[in-house]
Amino acid sequence: MIGLKVMSLTMLELKAIKSITAQICGLLSLSLLPLTAFGISFTNTDVQTIIDNDSRPFSGRILINDNQQTYVDYQAGDGIVKDSRFIIDSISKTITATLVLRAVEQQKLTLHDDITDYLNIVTEHPVTVAQLLNHTAGILPPKPASLNTRSQFIPASQFSYSNYGYKLLGDILSQRYHMPYSDLVNQFAKQYKLDISADVGEITAMYANQPHLVPGFMEQQQQRVLLDELTIDDSFIAFGAMQASSQGIAAFIAGLQQQRFLSSASVKAMSTASANRPHRWGELGYGYGLQISQQAELLEYSHSGYLPGYISLMLYYPQVQLSVVILENTSWDLDNMERVFGLHDKIRQAIRNRLKTDE
């Protein structure tokens, strides 16, 4: 009976069925086949062209790779080599968020716990661990000699980016594991063989004692000046002062994607927007230590950072399993934000354009 019905169809109807079937098969093959099979047409030459046309020089490392190959492995600047380490600024927050979610899996705490269960502070409103992670706590540091923190707003009602909130997450982890937070980070890096570390002390001593750490420079009155006054402690580590090579950050991104550090449920929670962040790229979602963009139907996870002496950016495109790491050892004058971040933005946009074209 089925054969009789097919034979009764007109040639026009048969052509229509074949066309629809071909489209469905094509869509299924694209959804099942990683786009990395097509690669990305982006090279060191493309990066050099963007840098040459930018308004400022570049000193640092750029690494762009996927699970199959490296497309860009670029470095420039005095003393910059393949295994150079940089202070990674607020990318540290993504690592701190990862360690918080590991603590949840190990039943050291829950995302819904009130932070005063672990910290000797007084909050104006109840604040949860999750609200610190996605910057919706609205919590401000207490005044000297006080335990009373201040509030910008009722928690969960707004987004307000907070270094202090991540400092508190480091304090909570230190309390739960009974060790300095820097030791916890170093244990994590050692366990997974990541070229990432948490080192405390004076920056000049680090330059002297850590040959892989490249010195940081600041732009002051249009001059590049050595960063020689900075103290890094455990609190600083949690939100902005971890060290890593470009390979270390790329391996960390891959480890998250491969669920080496966390369960699939925790990775999903981390990479699901639970807040909205106003940003120069447009409004972004913010999960737990990760920015999330779905602009132009291209899913992107990211974090960036800026501290005296260093600027950083990491991007990850799960559709093609492509990671982008940019680490610089110069912090440019914040009076001109386009000059500071424009180079990173141009590289990001060029990659996004290529991904959409190659797709």
C-alpha cells in the first residue's frame, strides 16, 4: 500500500519531498558534526594585520586553538616567550567560580547558603553564595573596624560587578577547606597539570624569583612605566591576581568543556545566564564567573580583566570548541577605553566574522 501511494504522487510532489529530505539531512549532519571539522581561517598574519592597524602596540601572547589544532600562536614584546606567565586579572574569577562549584559537589557548601554561615560579617539583607557568583549580591565592604557590610540594593534585584564579592568567595573556600585560598588554587592547578598558580607577596620579589612571570608595565603620561608597587595577598588572588601562561588558560577552558573539573550539571549552572550585564559588546548574560553572549546566534563564553600592569581576555565558542586567549603585560591609560580594549575587541570581532562565514 505504501508503494502504491508513492507511485501515485506527481513528479512535482516527488521533487518537493526529495528537497525537504535533503534539507533535513543537511541540518542533522550539521548538528551532529562538530564545526571544528571545517576549521577556521585565522592565522598569525591576520593577528599581525590587526595589531599593525591599531592605535597602540602589543606586548604579550595570543593563542587560538580548538580540540584539533592551533591556528594562532603569536607573541611580541621584550622577554615574551611561549611559556611566559602573566597576572590574569579577572579571569581569576572564573577559576574561583570553578572552585566554588567543586566545593558544592564535595558538599562543603550549597549555592543557596547564606554567606554569614561562613563569614564573620553582618549583612543588611540575606546574601547567598550564588548571588556573589553572579554579581547580584549588591554587597559593599564594611567600613574600617566594623563587621557591618553595606548594600547597594536588595540582593538579586540588579547586577553590579564586584571584586569584593569574589574576595568573599575566596574567604568562604578558605574557611571550608581550612587552608589559605592560594594553597587551594595551587592544589587544583597541580592536580590537573595546569600552568596556573596563586602566588602572594610583593610584585618586585615575584619578578626576581619567578623567571616565567613577565614584568607588568603601566601607561603614565604616555610613557610605559614598570609596575613595581603591588602587594598580592589571598584576597587579591580570588578576584584578580592569579598567574598563568596562555597555554594554562587554554587548558583550563578545555578542562571545563570536557567536564574534567566539574560535573555536567555544574558546568551547565556555571554557563547559564542568571543575570544580565551591561557591556561594551552589548548586554551579556552572566552565569557563575562567565559572561554569555548569543548575539548573531553565535554562542560565546568569555571573561576579561584589567589590573595595573596587565590586561587579559579569554573567549570560548562551544559550537566549534574554539578557545581564544589574549594576555598582555601593559595596562593602557583608562582615559581612553577604546584604546585600552579596542585591540581585543577587533580580534574578537574578526574571529566572530570568520566563524559565521566558515559556518
